Amino acid sequence: MKKLIYIPALLLLAACSQKPVDKATQLADLKKQQAEINSKIAALQVGNSPQDSSKSADIGILKIVETKFTHYVDIQGKIDAKDNVMAYPQSPGVITNIFVAPGQHVGRGQVLVQLDNSVLKENIIQAETQATLTKTLFQRQKNLWDQKIGTEVQFLQAQTQMQSAQKQVDALRQQADLYRITSPISGTIDQMDLKLGQVAQPGVTGIRIVNADNLKVKADVPESYASRVNQGDNVKIVVPDGNDSLTAKLTFAAKAIDPTSRSFAIEIALPARKTLRPNMTAIIKIADYNNSKAIVIPLNSVQKSEQGDYVYINDNGIAKRKNVKVGASYGSQAEIISGLANGDQLITAGASDLNDGDKVTVLQSGN
């Protein structure tokens, strides 16, 4: 019973100890807390601001100077020899003699291989004997005719027999020439795999002869470049495998477009060089546009937006955004038609992190 009496008494005492709080005091406390919160928010905003007027970005610049700009059309071609032929026999026969070896230089008309023509040789000997006899008989008949001895018919018959015999000899000699392989050009033996006793066949058994001093580059150019590529254009030729490059002129550009590949053929004559060989790959750079006074900048310094292309320049330590119009581009270079002028300091390194009006410090400078 005592416990029940004590609990209500404690509750009564606790209720009497809680005094009402003044509203003015509560309002003052809340305002103080609000001021402290606003102060903390402002401090955080200043610390996270994208622009800090006390700092500047490190950049590299390129001073704009007018220069020559050339645009090239890049085409892949191959080196070919103007004189690159296979020499074949005109008649089948067994190889009896080989007079040359791979890598040997030969002249035009030189006999390279002899085939068996022994039967023809015997026929030629007989024909030559007969021709000699008919020539002797004709000479005697002519002497008689000059002395008015004999008839004109006898003289003409002797003359005809002599001419016929000589023609037969010539025909047999020409036939004998078909049993050998001769070089149609001057050049170097580039390919030959013949053996004594082998049967050579026309159009099958041959020797490749190449004149490496008379080379050219051949390529097919897409139809879309037809109006931009013309005979006489300046070209650069790069031969990667030969570790060589040279300049030349386009010596031939076909007028007709191939209906299958939709391309046209071009050729460039090459000077004699030890580094160049037939069938090497060649990169042809055809100059189709030139500007002797162009504003040229690195292509990767041009940035893009919905409003168009732009770059940043250094304007007395301040990054200034400039809208530009890009013309032709080739490789890593771009021609600027408008937006930049001589003397401008183009920001190259660090431009991607800039905003218009940022302070900048030049660490690298180039021309």
C-alpha cells in the first residue's frame, strides 16, 4: 500500500518542477542557429566555386603565323616496271643450252636459251647448198645472156631458181630462230627456273626480264576525286618498305571511269633508285589544294559545341574563347578560314579544362 501512495506523489512533484519557456527566448535561439548555418553554407560554396580568382591555369601556346597549307589526296598504289616481260619460245623443243642466270643483265635481242633444232640445221645446210648451185648457174647464164648467147627464157628461169632457193634458206633460218628464247628488252633476269633437257613450251616455259631503271607507280583513284586529280599535279610518294620518299608529277590520269570499280587509273614515272623495286607498296599523296598564306593550327586544339567550332587564345593572361570556321584539314593540321589572325596566341595544352575568362599562366610557347 505504501508503494501506491509514493508513485502519485513523485509525478506531482515532477509536474510542478517544469516551468513554461519564454517565446522570445526560443525565437532568439532559432535565429542564432540560422545565422550559424548560413555562415557554414557560404563557406562551403566559396570552397567549391569553379572559378578561383586567386589561381590561374597552366597552359601551352602557339603563336599564329601565316604559312603554306597543302591538302593531299592519299591513294595506295604499287610500283611497277614499265619494261617487265616474260620471254617465251615460239616453238616447243628440248632445251640444249642456257646462256644466262638470274640477276644477269641482258640486252635486247640477246639469245637466252637454245632449243634443239638439229633437224632444221640439216635442212638449212642442204638448202644453202642448193642456193649456192642455183646462184652459180644463174651467174653463168647471165654471162651468156650478156654475150647475146641463149634465150631470155633461159636467163629468167635461172634467175627465178636462184631467188627461190635463197628464199627457202631464209625461211628455214627464220624457222630455226623459233627454237630459242631471246630477250625482247634490255634488263635483268628476274625469274628463271629452266634446266637442260627440259621440254620448253610456248606460253608456258619462260624467263622474266625486268628493267628496274624504268619504274612507275600505278594506282586506281575513286571516282569522287575525278575533278580534283589531273595529269601534271604535284605528288609525294612514300615507300614504307623501302624507307624512301620522293616528289614527282602525275604523268597519266585516265579520262574514263571503270564501270565496275568506279575508279580511274593513274601513273607516275619514277627515277631509278636502288631502294625501289617492282610490286612494292607506295602511298601516293596528290596535292589538290594549296594556300600560300593560310592560318594553320593543330586539329586537336579545335573544340566543338552546339554553336559551332571554337578555340581559346591567350589575351594578356586571360583565356578568351574564339569561334572559328575550319576549312580543309590534312593529317594533324587544320586550315582556319575565319576567327583567328596573325599574332594570336592559340592555347594548345590545357585548353580542354578552360572556361572563357579564366586566368592562365604560359608554361610552354611555340611558333
